[in-house]
Amino acid sequence: MSGAVDPAAEARADRRVVLTALTVMVALVLFGVGFASLFAATNCRRLEPDLLAAPQPATVGAAARDLLVAAGAPPAAVDTVEARHGTVTAAVRLPLRAPLRLGPAPVGVGSVVVTGDGAAVVAADATVVAAASFRDDVTVVGDGVAVYALVVGNTRTGQVDALRPLVLGADGLEGGACVDTSAVGSPLAFLHDAREGQLLGLRTDEDGSEAVLELRDHVRGRVWAPAVTQPRAPAGLQGSRTSGALGPDVALLARRIADTDDVDAGALRAFGRTDGTLRWELDAATVRAALPAPLATADAVRLEVTHVGADRARLVAFPDVAPDAPLPRPTFGPLGDLQPLDRRAVTLDVALADGALTRAEDAVGRDGPARDTLRADLATAGVPVDDALPTADGTWLLVGDLLVRLGG
């Protein structure tokens, strides 16, 4: 025997079911939107710079010297450096958490540009006239008329997930157009060099095919991008196994050579910097012939471009890591000296006119022998510097977040 049915109670139950279903549906939609916005957001959002609101003046005279001593330079070592390179005349605390490199700024804009986790433009009197910092983990590289803010996805391969030029001008720093190189359908990007307002890198499809060497600037974006045939490998290995650098007239690209390669050509290539035309290339056998035994007969040899000058370049060659070992970090390049040079490395001198290879005694750093000599002299004197740069306005020393000018 069944009881009487209450239509009002059934209606209330139905409404509760409908409201519960609507609540669950709205919650799922909101979760999906939030999840998508978090994981599908463009990396360009991370490259919005916070600009310095007002110039930051320098400390001068004896007080500037005291700042250098307080930064860890022994007074006796400072005396030695001043005798060789000029008196400490100015110093300024940079508005950056992790400055890394010094480079020349454009004439009329500043004397030096500092890059690292941001960028700072410093005038001849050591005043910081412009600076850009970032809330997220961003790396800034380059010098000259434009530097480049990068989201670096992997330092071992040099993979760049987004890039934005920061243009140095009389009105300070101005952000250019951002390129999201991790977007679906976009070729992956791997950084090789940045200097004088330009950026050099390898671009490949996700499977490592369709590789091109790309030169960019802040005006045209891609300047040139000739195709480069590479041995088959995933994109990340293509980035890790290649190395490149810009010179005054030539861009040099080197790749790892191995017995398992399915192509022998293109172990070392030289391209015209202005138009990207191939000047010459050397095959793997030619490079191996210039190496001493047993390196010449090693199963796999890594090649890293260390410096490209006006007439000659330097290259280091060393055995590759085991197949099951982590990929090595670059020793040279715009991301910094991420690991010491392999003790088994051999240095080759490259004639840029025809690619002739000869043995050399010492590897030259990416900024050339003059900068190497200056850094070595400062280290010998006992002044710990992260970087140093001679300019017409004086010699600049980077010590942590302190920038110091000698002479001028």
C-alpha cells in the first residue's frame, strides 16, 4: 500500500537536482577556463618590463672606492688596479637582482649596457639613465642598439620560449614586438649569440627537421634564415649539438660530429652577416683531420664556437658526453659561462676567408682577447669581477650588483 504523493515536495526535489547540476557544470567550466589560461597562456606575458621611473645617480670619489672595497675587493688589490687602469671615480648600485654581462651602449644613449635578469643603461658619469626589470624569471642578452629579453626554457639546449627586443634610445628603453616561439605550430628556437642589436639562433620543427639558422633584429624581425641540413635528431638535441657566434662580417655555425651521423657535410659553416649567404662549409672528415689523436677518432666530438673576429675565429673541440649522461651546458655563449671548459678540449684557429683550420694554444672568449686579458689582469690583482669592459669613458667593473668606473 503506497502513501499519497506530495507534488510540492517532488517539485522542490527536482529544483534541487537541477540547481546541483547547474552548480557542478558552472564549476567545471570555470575550472577549465582557469586551467587553460594558466597552461595555454602565451609566454609573452612574462616579458612585460617594469621600467625605471627616474635616473639613479652614482656615488663618486672616495665613497665610490669604499663601495668597491665593501663589495669584497681588498684595499691593496684596489690600489694595484687603480695603478694599472685608473682611479675609482664612480660607482652605482644597479636596479637588477642578478646582473651578468657588460656591453657597449649606442653613442648618445649611454656608455655601457648591463644585462642579466634585466637591463640597465648607464651614462659616462655612472648614472643609471634607464632600466628594465621583470617579475618573472627572464634573461636579457645582447648589447648595442637593442638587447633581448628571453624566456629560457632550457639552458642545456638553449631553447627560448619567447623573446622581446628592448630598444635603447634617447628616451630610455622601449619594448618591441614579442615572439612566442613555444606556440603550437611555431618552430622551436635555440639561442646561439646576441650582440650589436642582433640575435642569432637555430630554428627547427618539433621533430628536429626543417632547421634554419636565423638572424633577427628589432626592426625587421627575421633578417635572414638559410636552411641548414643537420643529422637527424630531436629538436632539443639539435639545439644542444650546435653552436654559433656573430663576427663583424661572418656568422659561424658548428655542429657535433659523430660516427652515427647520416650526413657528413656542414660540420662548420660560415654565412655572410649582412645577407646570410653561405661563404664556405667544412665536412666532418675535414674537421677530424685537424684534430689530434685520439680526439680525431672519438665516436662523437662536440664543437663550440668561442669567438669570431674580423679575419679569424676560434673553435674548441672535446669528446661528447655518454648517451645516458645529461647534456652539457655551454661553456661560451650569451647565457653565461655555465660550466668550465672540458680539460680534454682542443682549440682550433679558423681562417674566415676559406675555413682553413690550424691548432691554437688558447681558446678566446666570446668578447675577444682584449676583454680576456683585462679580466685575467683584474683576477691576478685580486679584485673579484663578474665582468669588465674598457670604453672611451673609462674601464667598467661589474662586481655583484655594483658597477664601478675606473679612470675617465
